[in-house]
Amino acid sequence: MIISKNGLIFLSLFLLFFISRLYILANPAYRPNDNDHAYSDVKHDYERYANMWYYGYTPYLQHYYEYPPATIPLLLIPLILDQNGIGKYYPNYRFGIFVIDIILFLFLYKTVIKLKTPKRSKILAFLFYTGAGMLAKDFYYEGIDVAFIASLSIAFVCHYLFDQTKLFPRIVMWSFFWLSTAVKFMSLPLMFPIFLTRKLDLKKELIAISIGFLIIWGIPLAIFRSSLSVSIVFHLNRHMKFASLPYFITDTINKFTKTETINNQPPDFNYVGLVATQIEKLFTVLMPVAITLVFLWMLIKLNQQFRYKLKGIKGYFKLLFYSKVPTFNIKIYPFLIQITLVYFFVLFLTGKVFSQPFHIWYVPLLAMFPFTKTKQQLTMYLLALWLIIMDTTRLIKFPDMILIAPLTIDFVRSLLRFLPMIILLIMSIKINRYENG
């Protein structure tokens, strides 16, 4: 069998990705035998939860569990294998996430190859996805974030690859979406814009979204019922985390006021004091307001795609609640990715909680987007890589010195973490040239 030049290029890119992920798998950040090993959610939290369940404690009902129910088998299966003489918990868990990452890449690979974009755009997408993972290697397989974004990304891929005029592909698409919400609640607000964007046949869409929900959430709701709400309460009551924008603002103010103290309790290391309290109150209001504005922007953007504009309040009422709206030109696949990127970056900038693994969320979405301009694609990729480097690595080191008293060079580093995030948000809003989707 003779492989074409293009086939050889893309095969090489696939092998490069696979080798990079084997390297990440073989080099965990947490090493039990090292004196200076890194903190790991898998070792310090996930394994503890799994042992509690294995020896009889019921999540939500008998102890406080912060994650949605689809994470239970994800955390428990590595321990079951461990107890049956197959590996140890930590490498077992990482291997499970590695498998999910490979599955995601196979879907991404199939999609990017099929996109009507130039060959150089496809090559850049694969190189970006591979390189971003290598930069984020210390936490890539250390949490549930790969499982979360894999579920959501595959939902969008299902829309692109499979005939959505039929009911079964719609059910599959919504099942993957609901799976993402059962790994992290963060994707739940996207249900409304996704449903509205895809609402070409209201009856089929309602059936698909309902069946998909029952497939994923039916058993957990039957077992845990209202006790599932404890995980929602947990997140609502969380203080701001050290990597978030409100924490950075509080930290900057505290350099002048010296009024706050740090609670040295991992993983949040939150500030306690008058300034911290007021900043938390501000962002508690700001985040839902910002998300509401995102959805209003989405409605306006969606209305702009219609061949015949739906004018006034009556027009938007039709857009929301009436199934027989005028035929429209929207390319659904890239629009789904666009609104998700905008939502994520708004969430990052206004949420009280932000952690390094959140950077994994936008990587596959950017790789899957059908860019029509190489300059735009490269700019967004470089900004994303800059963000990952500044926020998750020490590749760029700053001397520990005073810049302008009492601000230090580290203040500049922290500032440079949020600048690319803001630019990526603006660029995500302005993306408006779509490949057919």
C-alpha cells in the first residue's frame, strides 16, 4: 500500500501526538519517592473518595462530595483494579484519562481532516493540540478536566460528522453533552444556547434532549435524588481560589493595605479579610450577570444569521419559543464552538474559582474550529500557548525583586496571565467567518 504525501504528513502528526501523550503518561508530576513531589488531586482527594465508596460510604448521602455523579466510576474503577491486583490507583487513574484523551483526539482528527480548511490550517491545529498538551503536562492527566472537555467536544463533533436530521444522531449528541454536565456542572448553562441554535425541528430536538438526559442522569437521580444538590451547594459556598482574577485583585490591593491574611489550606489558599469579602460579593454578582450578557449576545448573533430578521420583542419571542422560524444561514458547528469559547473565557475572568486544569478546556475547541484565516488561527493559538506557559509553567522566570513598591515583578507575571485571556475573549467574539457546518 502506497501512502500519499498528505497521508504521510498526517500520519506523522498522529504519531507525534501519540508519542507526546505517552511521554505525559510516563512522567507524572506526583512521584511518591521524591522529597519534593507535587501536589496531586488524584492522590490527595480522588483516591480518598474512592476508598470511602469502596468500603461502604455513599457519596452525597453519607459524605460531602463536590463533583457530579459521572465522576464516581471515573474515580472508583482505578481502585477496583488496584484491589484486584491490577496496577496501583494513581497510574491506573492516569491511564484512564490517557485513554479518554486518545478517544478525543481520534474524534478531533476525523473532524479536522473533514473540515473545508487549507492543509496548513489542519497541520497547525494538530501541532497546537499536541504542543499545548506538552506544555500542560504536569496537570493534564491529574484531574477530571480532560473527561469533561472530551464529552463536550465530542458532542459538537457528533453534530458535524453525523446527519442531524435523524433522531438517533441527535440523541447521541445530547447524550455527550449531558455527560459533560455529569462530569462538571460548568457546561450546564450552555444547554440553552445549544438547544436554541439547533432547534430546526422542535419535536425531534425535545425528544433527543430528553432521552439524552435520561441516559446520563436517570440512574444517578434515581439513586441519589435531592442529595445530589450538596455538590452544587459546595461550589456556591466556595471562596475565591488563588489563581482567579478576584484573588489577583485582592492580592494587589493587599500589597498596599496589608489588611488580609491567607488561609494556608490547599487547594484554594484563599484570602480572609474585609477586602476579600467585598471582592467576593462583587464577583458573586458579576459572574451571573456576565453569563447573562453572553447569552443575550448569542441571541443577537443568532438573529443576525436569519435570512429574514426577526425584529423587536415579538421576533425574539419567536426565536425562543416558536419552532417554525424562517430558514437561516447559520453554520451551527462553528457557532457552537464560538459561543462555548466566549462562555468559557467570561467564566474564567469572572469566576471566584480558577485552576490550572481549566486551560485544558479551550485547547480542543480551538483545534477543532474551522479557521479561514491563517493569521487569525496563529494569533489565537499563540495567545493560548502564551497563557498556558505563563499560568502553568516556569519556562519564563522573573527575578524576585521590587518593581514599583510595593508591587513586585511577580505582579507583572500575574498580570500577563490575564491579558491573553482578555484578548482571546475579544477574538472569540469577533470570529465571524465560518466554514460550512
